[in-house]
Amino acid sequence: MYVHTFALKWKAGATEELKQRAAREIVALQGRIPGLLETHVGKNASPRGKGHEFGGVMLFRDKPAFEGYFTHPLHEELLAWLLPLIDPTDLDFEPMSSKAEFKG
């Protein structure tokens, strides 16, 4: 499994309608991009969010599926209109099992 997390700061011009569109279109990738197993998005409720108002978690079958997501036409179509409206932060990783030893 591979985990993709993202947090977004909205820029000026990001209307509530566009924010809702982003949420709908991100969730709609589920079942349309190979290897994308789960998609969760929502408004940030953390007081430590440092201006990130929206975020999500996507679970992929493996790292190659995650890598294919970035060049998939549906993802590129989403980014074409969304990137000018956001300041994104990503954190991507292979989860460690509870029995795995952390090695840096």
C-alpha cells in the first residue's frame, strides 16, 4: 500500500463553489484511476492547520499505482483548473507495519 496525503491553502479567487467542485472531483477519481483504493477529503478542523483549510488522504495499491496517478489524464485535468487556486502541501509514504523497525 502507498499513502498520498495533501493539505490545501486556498488562494484569492477560490469561491465556495470551486472548493466544493474540488472535493467532488477528487472523490470522483475513485474507481476511475487504476490502483486508487480509497479517497477521503474534508475541511480541516485542526487549530494547528497553519492556514490549510482542506485536505485528503488517498490509498493506493502500491507505489507504481501512486506514480501512475500523477500522469493519469483525469488527474492532469483536475490540476489544470485547481492548481492556480491552491497552495498545496503533500506527504506521501509507504506505511510501516506495527512490527516494522523504524530506520530513519
